[in-house]
Amino acid sequence: MDADRLFRTYNEMLTRYLTRRLGDRDWAEEVAQETFVRALRQESVTNERAWLFTVANNLIRDEARKDSRRRRHLELLREETRDDVVEIEIDEGTDAQRAHETAMARQAVDSLAERDRLALLMREEGLDYEEIAAALKLSVGSVGTTLSRARRRLVEHYEALQKLPRRSEGHAAS
Amino acid sequence: MRHLDEGTIHAWLDGALNAQKAGEAEKHAARCTQCAMAVADARGFIAASSRILLALDDVPGGVVPRGAGSALGARRSATSTASGQRVRPWMLKVAASIVVVAATGVLISRSGVLERPMAAVGESKVAPIAAANESVAGAPSVTVAANAPALTADKKTDALLKAKAAESTNVVSYAAQPAAEPVQAPAAAPPARQLAAAPTESARPDTNAGPVANQVATVAPKITQMQSGVADRAAAGGAAKRSTGSLEVGLPPGMRMVSEKTVTAQARVVQKRVYEVSPGIEVIYSIFEPAAARDRAEASAAPANDSGAAEKDESADSDPGVNTIKWSDSTGTDFMLSGRLPLDSLRVIRQRLTTVHRQ
């Protein structure tokens, strides 16, 4: 297998997919690297993109089973939100609004069922219905339904979160 | 024709229907108001969901500190930038293999109790960054690499495969892209290939050292940059940060502070520091400014000191994996340490942190 071509073609999209899925870029890059190493050991695959995403999904699943330490970012965020604090960011360039939107997006995505979330994230990376079906072991005909459900729920959940008062605003009001 | 179901509409809009079915859907939507509205809704959901997912590319800062923070971060090439002080996982693995003897020597030579629990919670295949830095700085890395016994043939192959893939693609694409963050010293941020061509004196490759050593020559300057980058970031923190440099110096191998910020909680200023105690394991160390005198008087009912008499163990109720210990010292300063570690390990870390804090 042409490692250089494979890496050049798919690394960016695979890393972005994994970053969106995991919320941890370091972990995403690590999984992506490991995925390409696995690919190097393959003689050939029929559908490269679907194969890469499937292997990456499997790596995450296996890793999650044996080691939950990778969820540290969520734990830390949860730990932060447990403290009843008004945060004063010191770091220059911190955009509170952007951070708030990111947190809402993460929460909305995490609220989706696993299959819906993966289908949506893979579709956003340009995988076609056949590739998504192959990676998730779905029938091609059900991918549209899966995606429509995922998109609707994501947007509805996100909009619901937007209507909630922000923590900092609540403190300011009080 | 029956109304279009939502899945069909999305498949049509995604271009997943064949020409015949797409034509039928289009014709039906053109004459059916209800389905036309459903199509409009679907377009809205597709666009909105894409916008929402874009926000996920902004990895939270301070949690994954190296190179995080840009909205386009994940769209950048997955490459190190000297300004971002990112170090690739494969670099760490290669560096870890290189310095395993030296790092082991450091751990063995230290009689403190901290190293053991930290080693227990980390992954042995990835050496702590601080240990790698320390060893690279202290010994000519090429010599170590050429004689490194820990690099098995299989690991060599993996490392080289990863290095090859990264070097042949990441580095090139990095060179073609602008740095995502302001570069303080352009000369200090060349792409890895340039570094390989002009290594630092301590990492200059021995022509007889073989391919592994040459890889090291590429990695070692990056690690040195990362080390100096940590100091730069610490210095950039300004007056709000408290003696970051000395704290880093006093930390044990494998432990480093990855972020620090000041918050207020219940009218008290709190310094929150995130330490990586081993690869992938982080703890939050919170230092609460001394409470008001009346608060201290109330607290005096329970003897408080920094030797552990006032220590309180708490397991996070929302996450059973996260443990927390709290304690106070004689000045009324309260401390809290939490992380996904056993309480015993947290106490050991606490002991080390409070020792450093006093220095």
C-alpha cells in the first residue's frame, strides 16, 4: 500500500473526524497515526476511506474498553463545572463566546446515539453512504434515516442549550 | 406517489440517490407543499449541523494545551510547530526509547516515593516528557540512541514507519503553511527537515550511528524547543502566575504543569493548575487564598496544618473515577487536589507539590 499517498490523502480528514469525535486532538492524532501504521501492514484494501474510518473506530472502541483514562478532558471539564466559580481567564485571546459554543456543540454531539454520531461525523468528512454503511455495518438504505435523525437531534439539542442561561450570566445577574 | 420520508430527503440532498429516484423526489417536492417544506427543513438541518460540528474543531485550551486554541486547529496539518510546541506522539515514543536507560537511572537513583505510583498509573511505552527532556539535555542523544537496548526490532520498525510517514508528509505540509500562532523567534521555528539538516551541537548525528540515530537528530531539537517553549509560555503568563519556573524545576521527573489560571470562588482567589503526572494523567491542583479571619476562626475547630491533619478525602459524586483531597495549612490557605488517581497516589503528589510550593 502506498503509505505516502494514503497519509497525504486521508490524514487531515481522519484527524479532524477523530478530533470532533473525541474532543482531544492529541488523542485523535495518536489514533490516526496508529490507523495508518495498521494500513501499512495491509497488502491492499478495497475501500481505503471506509477501511481507515472503520479501523480508527475500532481502535477507539478497543482503547475505551481497556483504558478509560483518555476521557480526562471530559472529566476535567466536568470537574471545572462542579466548582461554583466565575472564571477570570488570564490567557490572552481567550474567546469566552467561542468556548461556550464549543462546549454546547460537544454536549449536543455527545447526546446523540453512538451510531448516529459516527454516521454524522463521517458524512461531514465526505464519506458517501456506501462507505458509512460499510464502516458502521448498516444497510445503505438506512444511512439516510440515520443521518436525518442525527442532524435533527443535534440541532434541536443545540438550540435547547442555547436557550439555557449561561453560568456567567447567571452570576452576573445575581 | 407517497410523501417523501425524511431519510429519503436527506439521501437526495446528500446526492446518495440514483438518477431515477432523485428525479422522482425532485418532481414530488415540486408539486407537494408538505414535502417541499420538509426539504427546506432538511436543508436547514444539514447546514446547521455542519456549523455546529465546526465548533468541535476548537479543542478546549488548557486541557490539551500544546497547540490548542485555534478554531482551525484541527484543520491544520497534524504537524508540530515550534511556536505551538507540539510534539508528535511518535516523537515521544522514539525519544522514550532513546532515553529509557537514562530515565530509568534517574528513577532508580531517586529514593522518593513519588516515582513509583506515577509509573504505575502511566503507560510504560511512553516516557514522561519531562524525563525525556531531562535526559536529552543531559546526554548526547545520538550516542544513547546508537546503544539503546530498549529499541527492539519491532519497535524500531514502528517508530521508523511512523517517522517516515510523518516526515514525508507532515513536515512538508507544515512548511507550506503559516504558523497558526505568532512566532516569537522565527529562527527558532524551522520545519523539522531544516532541523535535521542543521541539528544542534548536542544532537548532531554521527554518520556511523545508523538510521535510528539520524531520526534522533531530527527529534532532539524539537524536544529542546518544546522545553524552551514551556518556559516561554510560563514567562508569558505575567504577574498573575506564581513562580512558574521554580515550580517546574522542583517537579519530579515525568510531572509538569500544563496550565495555570486564576479564578474566583466564593469571594476567594483560587489558583488552578493542571499538572500532567504521567502521559495522559492529569490532576488539578487548586490553591485557595487564605480565608478571612472569621472563617479561619470557624475552621480552627478542626486543627489545620499542612502535614495532613486536616486532610479530607472526597470522591467526586458525579464521577466515581475522580478522587479529591483537600487540606489547609497554618496560614489559612486551602488546597485541593483532584484527578483520576487513587487517593494514595494523590497524597504522594500532594506531598511533592506542597514541598515544591514551600520552596
